[in-house]
Amino acid sequence: MTQNSAQTTRYLADYRPYPFHLRETRLVFDLSPDATRVQSELDFTPLAQGADLVLDGGSALILHRLSIDGRDLSPADYDRKDETLTIPAATLPDGPFTLSADVQINPAANTTCEGLYLSGGIYCTQCEAEGFRHITFYPDRPDVMAPFQVTIHSDQPVELSNGDRAVPSEERHGAITRIGALWIDPWPKPAYLFALVAGDLRAVSGRFTTMSGREVALNVWVRPGDEDRAGFALESLVKSMQWDEQVYGREYDLSEFNIVAIDDFNMGAMENKGLNIFNSKLVLASPDTATDTDYERIEAVIAHEYFHNWTGNRITCRDWFQLCLKEGLTVFRDQQFTSDLRSAPVKRIEDVKTLRDRQFREDAGPLAHPPRPDRYQEINNFYTATVYEKGAEVIGMLKRLVGDDGYKAALDLYFTRHDGDAATIEDWLAVFQDATGRDLTQFKRWYTDAGTPHLTMAEDWAADDGRLTLTFTQETAPTPGQPDKPPRVIPIAVGLIGQNGDELRETQVLEMTQAQQAFRFDGLGARPVVSVLRGFSAPVTLSRDLDDAGRAFLLAHDRDPFARWEAGHGLALSSLTAMAQGGTAAAGHLDAIGRLIADQTAEPAFRALCLTLPGEDEVASLLAARGVTPDPDAIHAARESLAADLAQAHQAALAALYDAMETGGPYTPDAEPAGRRALRLAALGLLSRLDGGARAAALFDKAGNMTEQMGALTALVRADRADAALDRMLGLFSGNRLVMDKWFAVQPMAAPPARAASIARALAARDDFDWKNPNRFRALIGGLAANHAAFHAADGSGYDFIADWLIRLDPVNPQIAARISAVFDTWHRYDPDRRARARAALNRIAALPGLSRNSSEMVTRIIAAGD
Ligand code: TRP
Ligand code: ZN
């Protein structure tokens, strides 16, 4: 399936507009598993004299006929090579013309989950970013937008495409005349938003009346038998539609909105116009099969894809370098949505955790790139935490700098000025400049420069004058291809706290623009404690002179929930880094946690976050940033022993908390009971270090929902006494793919590191390890990679296991192979022996004959970190 196309790099600077206008696209599909026919008619108008018509088209397309205005072209009239088909200008009419093609493709042979493929007998498509070229010849670039008419012929009961259903038309193919489903999408769109689904599906349906009174039919399409697990997705869709009207004034624009759940899907979900396609794990939920986290993610991703209708579809990207224009903004919007519906402080902390775990990691290693990259080899490798999460973070900073009113004015201008456009980051920044008058020249560096700025804060207290001076220094380390990092504008939210815990100065946002800059606070009676980067006001790392007593003080007193959590997190990191290097826990850490457990005023979900220790990867990163070579085994031992110490110190309080947080009554996935369950399970996790898993075993047997069942199972796997529970779960759920994915993931991920690789190997040998399914592959292979000490095992067994499987997957599904290869991106920070083993594993992947462009780009970048 894969061809090793020449390694060509694409550059933002090379952007040229397409020299033809595409007035309309008409497609007729005759679906059959191994010989689907795609007939296309494309109405073009030349925009420039003498331009060749260049179409994208994968090498697997079988071209039966190509004609212009009804006149057949012979192979001599065009040039087909690699992934393009070129018709020279001389062969084209001077004015408007219609290009028709008859193409054959083989969905059954397509294992890539890109283009048109079959998932469990359902025909479906995935076209972003460049999948449409595997369906037919087309200008497959986001700035070529056209209205679509799509006719589908198949033997399937349900046939869907973008837009609105139209009266079925009659299409003649040879001798047979058949009625097909006809879909008309009046909104001009790029090919990446095209979608088609045909299969035996059932709808769970609802209605929505938009703010202007338009009636919209809503359908969530699932396999027969899954209808009772689609209700939550439908409710989430209604909430999303309401929210976007209320908060952004954005209304839906078709008479139908369809969502389809698909089992074989590379990512989370896809915003195809009017026909969102979802990984089934982000649609299907019932209390006995989905966890609280699953429910929250379903709600957020349904919202995310729906919000794309305006930020992505009505206004799309000019080219793929601008990807964060739609993704950063849509993530920002879905984060706002979740904050509004659930707990804003808890959501903020969760988002910062994700940002640090995934994006800071990216920025600190060989895969660092700016939110708007200026070059790539394979665009699929740039659907990253930097483009998505940092892209959202940058918008949060912009909003902080221009204020809520400025943000609203800018967004209104964005929607009116750019509706129907394929836009750029420059367009985006211009609406903020024009709406607020603020010069964003320096701010733009957040989009163009990679790397996480490091802030240092020094305090100078002048007691006689009652003046505190805060001096900040910013520095960003070089990243691949970007040696120099000029200073950026950094919003720093600061509050001052009195020694008695009172808020002396409420939060204000300091705007740092220089490499070094001082800010003064006058009129203070006594030296305050500084609470800095409240709400995580900028995506930076921070060093300051704060000892563990100061952290404990902030954990007890800070009014800003993020800063409060951050103080506790800092204490835990202080303990863990010390313990991993043979030292002891931070002074006062255990006591501070004790006070937090007892703090009934803090919401349970918040306390749960404070009780959860930082992950081993984070400890390793912190040590590496300080120039210490991390020892994975020592880090694991330190984390286990700190957890045991915490449990020992607060055994009675934790046991009481575990009992008190039991949720009675029927399960609901709402934030409040979910928070209680999270706190209960955090307590269970600690207590299991003392009771050997006894409580967890009891909970597993009587748990009435998947959240508690998985919480208990995780504790049992960690305690290495999960056999009975795993068997029981297998007996109950062997027929449920999504639960089985959890079953495959928890074992390698939570098992004691010394046993994890052999557990993973045994699981990989099972018949139900359906490795061609992206969710299943990610569960097992990604699960082992997420077990820090197992992946980085000294004997190289973790590296080899992952590399073996990536080599196997690459020819089948290069997108997923390349994405998972990123787990190697920290290999260079370990000791020489581990480095040698990791490098050998990476070299084996790099040497694979026919390695995909996807994996080749990733592995080349990653290996370069060792040079
Ligand atoms: N645009 C999608 C989103 O963020 C993500 C996406 C990009 C995707 N490429 C994909 C999803 C390939 C599935 C497969 O919502
Ligand atoms: Zn998106």
C-alpha cells in the first residue's frame, strides 16, 4: 500500500494560489468492496493565462476515462507521475470547461483508514488532510473550495454525504438505471471536508431549532445494537449547538446534521461538513462501559467537531501551514465550552497538565515546531499538541491581552470579514489589530517560533519603602532550525498574599515584552508572598526562589485554584526529584497533603487532582532540564515510595474519604458525582499501596459503573494481583471492543515495570489483538510506551517491542505508525547504554525498505536528537 515517495519538503514560502476557479464538483459513487467506481465532473474556470491543470491523485487510482467537455483525452494528453496528474495548458480550452473522470478504487484493500475504506462492512471516508486524492483526481488543497453534489449507489440501507438530502436523481450506467441517494452541499468547501458513509446503520435522532427558527434534524448513526449507547452524544450535540449560539452567536446552516460512529478510525473525530465521522470510542457510552473521563471527552469532542462548522468549515485554512488557525481556535472554544458546563478551575488544571505532558515535551525535544510551521514533509505528522493545545493557549493569551470585549469584537470581525474564505494566521491577527488597535507584531512570534520560554523571577523587598520589585528574565532554548529566540510578549498574572493568607493585591496581568523587565509594587506594609502565573497565564516554565515552606503556604492559601494546585504539584515534584536522587521527601509535603485531604471547602475534583502524583515522565523531564540524567527505575521507585508514605501518613483520613465519597443513587456522568468518584479513586490508589489491593478487589466486585471498575482494576494491576479481575472482565465484555481496548491498555500501562514487557508480549499473541485496528494497537503498544520505566527498561526490551510493532504497522497504517513513533522523542536524555539501545531500535525502523514518508520523517527527526 505504501510507496516511499521521494523525501520532499514543502515550504510555506512557496505558496501560490491555484490558477483555476472550481465552480462546482459533481460526484457519482458506485460502491463495491473491491471495485468502487467514482465518476467526477469538475467545472473549472481558468484564472491565469497558460497555466497547466495539476490535479492530485494517488498512485492506486485506476483511471478508466478522462475527458474535457465530453472529448476523451488519451494518455498522451496528460502526464501522470507520483501523486499528480497534469494536463498541459495547450490541451485546455481558453475559457471555462468541465473535466470528467471515471476512476476505480479498492476500499476493501485499503487498510490506512484514509480515503475511502471499509470498517466492519461500513463504507466510510477520511479526507483530512490529503485523503481525497485517494478517491479521485482533484485539486486536493484547502484553498480550492466548491459546492458539491454527490450521488451514491450501493446495496447499503443508509447512504450519507455532506449537505442536505435532495430528491433522488436517476443516473444511467450502461444498461442499468438505478436510483441513488443525492446529497447537495451548497456551502463551498475544500475536498478535505468531503465525506461519504454507506452501511447498515441505525439513527438515534433529535431536533434542534436554531436562533433564527430553522429546524435541524439531528442523527447519531451507530451499528444495530448500539442505539442505547448513543444518547449522551446526541445530548452533547444539542448543548454544543446552544452554546455556540449563546456565546459566539454562531448558527447552524443546513437542515440536517449527521454524526457517524466508526470502529476503525485514526484519530478522534472529523468535522466533515454536516457529516461528522467519529471514532466510536467518542460516541458510544453507557455507565457500565464508559468512564467519567470518557463521558467528558465525548462531550468535548462532539462540541469540538460541531464548532468546526464555523471555525474550520465556513472559514477554512488557506494551506496546511495554517492548520492551527482552525485547530487552535476550535480547541480553545471546546475548552471554554467544558469550563462553562463543568468546573472551570478543574478544566484549567487538566488542560495545563495535558499541555505540559504533551506539548512542553514536544517543545523540549527533536520534534519541536511552532504552532504555525513553515515546512513539513508529511502534514499528518503536524496534527500535534503544539498545533492543537499550544494553538489554543496562544489564543487564551491573546484574549488576556485584549480583554473579553476586545476578544468578542475581534471574533465578530473574523466571522463577518472571513466567512467563506480560506484564511491565514496573518488574517487572524489582523482582525485583532483592527478591532482593538493593538499592535501584534511581537505577539506573532508565538505562532512562528518554537520552544517554551523559560521565565525566572527574582524578588527584591525594600522594607523601608514597603516596595516589592519583581524582576523577570525570559529565555527560550534553541529548537531544530531556529537557533535565535527573540523575546516574546508574556502576560504574567500576579497576585500578592499577606503572611496571614489574605489577598493583599488582587490578580493583575503584567505584560512582559523585554528579555528582562522589572515591575514594582508599592505601599506594602509587610513582605507579601507572590502568587505568579495565576491561571497559567502563559505557556512558559518558571523558576523562582520559593522553598517548600513557601509552596505549602500557597497550597494552603492561594485564592487562585490553578496556582494553588501548582504549589502542591511543585511540592510533589520537589519530593520526587529529591527521592529519585537518593534524598528524602520535601519538608512539610506530607502535612500539606494532610490539610488538603481535610479541606472540605475545596471541590472533590480539585482535591483529586492535588492527590494525584506527577507522572514519571514529568519527573524525568524535570531532571533532564536540570542537567541530571534520569534513572527510570529510581524515578519509579521514588514515586511508589512517596505514594506509600502519603498513604501511611494519612491512612485513616484517606480511608474515611474513600467511604465518604461513595456516590449513591443511579449513575450520572455530571461533573459533581464524577468529581466525587475521582477523589474516591485517588484515595483508593494511595490506600492500595498499603492494603495490597484488598479494597480495590472489593470495589471491583461490586462496582456499579465502569469508572469505579477501571479505577479498581488499575490499582489491582499495579499491585500485581489482577488475574481474577481481568478474567472476570474478559468474561463480561469480550464482545465489547471499547471495553476490551481498556483491558488491553491497563495491563502494560499499570503493571510493575519489570513485568510489563512480557505481559505486553503475551497480550500481543492473543487472537483478539486485532492490531490493524488503530484503537487496539494504541491500547497495547501505546500502553507499554506509557509505562515509563518499562519502555525505558535497561535491557532495551521496551524499545525493541515498540520498534518491532511499528515496523509491522507502517506498511498497513503509516499515519498511526508515525504518530506512535513519537514516543521515542525523549530517547536522547537517558544514559549511554539506554541511548545505544534506543538508537539501534530507531535505526531498525529507519532501515525498513519502503518505509512510509510519515514514519521516515518522524524517525529522521527523532534520531537527529542524538547528533
Ligand atoms: N480535523 C480533525 C479534528 O481536529 C482531526 C483530524 C485530522 C483527523 N486528520 C484526521 C481525524 C485524520 C481523523 C483522521 O477534529
Ligand atoms: Zn479539530
